[in-house]
Amino acid sequence: MNLSRRGFLEMNAALTASMQAKVAANDRVRVAFVGCGARAHELMAAVMAHPQFEIAAVCDAYTGRVERAVDRVKDTRGTTPRTLRDYREAVGDKSIDALVVATPDHWHKAIVLDAMAAGKDVYCEKPLTYASKEGPEIIAAAQRTGRIVQVGSQGMSSMTQVRAKELIQKGKLGKVTMVRAAYNRNTASGAWIYPIPPDANPQTVNWDMFLGGATKRPFDLERFFRWRCYREYSGGIATDLFVHLCTTIHFLMDAKMPSKVTAMGELYRWKESRDVPDTLNAILEYPDGFTVNLSSTFNNESSAQASFTFLGTEGTVSVGWGELKYWPENVREDNRWIVESWPKKLEAGYWKDPKVQASELAALGKARLIDGGMSWREEGQDPTIVHFWHFLNSIKTRKPYWEDASAGHHAAACAHMVNQSVRTGRLVEWDSAKDDIKG
Ligand SMILES: NC(=O)c1ccc[n+]([C@@H]2O[C@H](COP(=O)([O-])OP(=O)(O)OC[C@H]3O[C@@H](n4cnc5c(N)ncnc54)[C@H](O)[C@@H]3O)[C@@H](O)[C@H]2O)c1
């Protein structure tokens, strides 16, 4: 065949394009969304930021959410996902590669297990579990089926947290023995009192589908749309917010699980709307040599909404929304006020000691330059988009990312230990052999 140079180039370009299309088609990951609520819509945007993901199907217990999910995919991609009446249709559909689970917490385990049994990978929103004992079951299923499970505490995919981990693991802070983390809010929506869509009624809301295995109750739109306020579907602040804090702490500190947890929780303000506390304080002791203070109030947000402080013998790291600060300790020994109470002769002897001179007198009369540390601000991709990049990568390489079933189980189990301590008024211990709460 005689080809002109131009014809050759055109053919080559067409061939490359068709090869790329083929590779893209082969590599395309077809995803079904189970639960298309507020978070799922953010997740859908993050999923569609990756050309290789295709949202092929959507499923929700309220028709309005399905309608908006279909619109979102159409508006962004120009394609129409299949709408499913039940998540089991996604599980049974061989053309679906992965499920994104963003239902209320009491549904997570069943959907994750069914998806894996059908050979699908799963991205499950945090908390992975509704009860601690579900964790080992999910981990075992992931191992048995070789499926990828990634859990959705996306903060650990932010650059600030990755850099904070580097600082801590490289020893820049010396020995970290204490971590403080908080999550505070002061609005009705922050306290999960979300607006209820005006068209919600027994025709548009599938109440039985929402309830699943939970206690049978009469139709109730507040429970349906504000499920985090009720223990039957959620663990409240602990499983909604502390779980994010614990994921980050485990990631940065390279830690797995506290050995002991004690906590107190109280409902001071939003009494009519819930059966879970609006104020929660917890102490978690880790066998790795550090202790964590977690606290949350829904009654004031003047201190940081979500923040961490890692306190080390040589320095401190604080992590906030897209912000990271490091500062060294700049400490100085000073025993003057103690030895000035000694007999004069003994005090004079104290100051003559060369060790004391080196530590307490060397800087006397000299100005010091205090190292103010460093700070960073994060720009660019939203961590949720990066988190889905990790998921995509895991699907291809078959290697789970850091926030796998085990990491998800342990972060959620911390929250369950906190809740158990609040309920029983007792210290709760971890059984590492059982990989579950002791007792
Ligand atoms: N990673 C984060 O930052 C983040 C933020 C918010 C929420 N979340 C998590 O996302 C999940 C969803 O939270 P949300 O705020 O979107 O709640 P939501 O109430 O807005 O959405 C949940 C949706 O699930 C649907 N649903 C209930 N039962 C179902 C079933 N059996 N099958 C299919 N759909 C069902 C409901 O109709 C609802 O639309 C929770 O696990 C929550 O903890 C994570």
C-alpha cells in the first residue's frame, strides 16, 4: 500500500486514538452508587473527576436523591446511569466492577459483604462498621475474596496530613506522647438537623428499605433524614466525627488501636431531636506510648472546627482544614525560684556546677532567637478526589491503599469503645488477639 506522509500520519493518529479508546474502555471502572444522599453527591463529583470511572447505576431509598443523582451524571458526563430499586441489583449485575456505599451506617456491613461476595471492590463511607464485631468479619471477607475495600475518611489523603506524618515519622517532634483532637460545631445543621425535602412522603421514601434490620418503627421522616441523631442507625458524634480523628491519628502515628478508652458524653442542648450526646470527651491510651484526648461539642465553634495537635518532646505539629504548622520546643531550664529558697551557701554551690552553668546560665544576658517553625497551606485537588485516585489505583494494582478494611475497622472500633464507655460508665479495653473489644 502506497501511503503519502500525510495519510500515514492521519492513519497513525487514528490508530493511536482507537488504541487509547480501547485501553480506556478496558480500564474503565463501572461503579454503582448505593445511597445517593448529601455525601454521595460530593463523592459522585469526585468520582467523575477521574475519566476512568463511570457511574453506571444509582440506588437510593428516596426518589428525589435518585433523580438528582441521574441529573448530576447527565450534566457532567452526558450519560444516564441505570436506576436500581435495591442495592442487590447492583450486586447481581456482572457489568458493575465496584460499589460506592454511602448509606446510613447500619447498612454498611451487609452491603460491603454482599458486594465482595459477588466479586466487586468497595469504597465504603466511614464508619466502616455500625458495631465493632462487624470489623473482623469484613476483614476476613476481604482476605478471602481478594477484593479491595477502601474506607472514606478522605482527610488522610490530604497533603497536609501526608506531610504531618513525614514530620512525625522522621522524628522531627522527638517523642510524641500526647495528641489532642477536636471537632466542634454550633449550628442546627452541624448538629445534623437537616432540612427535609417538601416532597418526602410514603410514596417517595422507601421506609422499609431504610430500616433494613433495624427495629421496626412507624414511618418517620426525621429518623429517615436525620438518622445520625439516633443510636439505631448511627453512633452519633463518635462514629460520625471521632472516626475521622482516629483515622488521622492512626495514619500519622503509625498506630493501630488504643488498649484502653474512657469517655463521657452528655446531651445538653438539642434534646428534642435525638438520643445521642451533643458533647463528648474521650481519652484513648495507646500501647505505642502516647495518649489521645478527643473532644466535641455541638454548642460552640469558636475553637477550631476540626483540629489536631501532636505534642512531642522536640516539637509540635498542628493540623487543621488545609493547614499545617510545625514549631520546635525552644525550652529552657530554670530552677532559680527553687534554689533561691535553699540556704545561701547551697544556692551558690548550685550555680557553680558546670552542668547547671551550661543549661541554665549559658544564655543569661544574651538575646535568643526563637525558632518560629514552619507552616503550610494546602491548595489544589480536594482530598476526596485524591482518595478516589487511590481507590482507582488499588483496583488496578490489586493492592489496597492505607485506609483498607483493617484501618476502617480500627478507626470505627475506637468510636464504638467511646460509646460503650459512655453507656456503661466504665473503662473499655481492646483485645488485640480477638481484634475486637474485650468482653
Ligand atoms: N467522609 C466524609 O467526610 C463524610 C461526610 C458526610 C457523610 N459521610 C458518610 O456518608 C454516609 C452517608 O451520609 P450522608 O450525609 O450522605 O447521609 P444522607 O442521609 O444524606 O444519605 C444517605 C442516603 O442513603 C439512602 N439509603 C438509606 N437506606 C438505603 C438503602 N438500604 N439502600 C440505598 N440507599 C439507602 C437514603 O435515602 C439517603 O439518601 C454515612 O456513612 C456518613 O457517615 C462521610
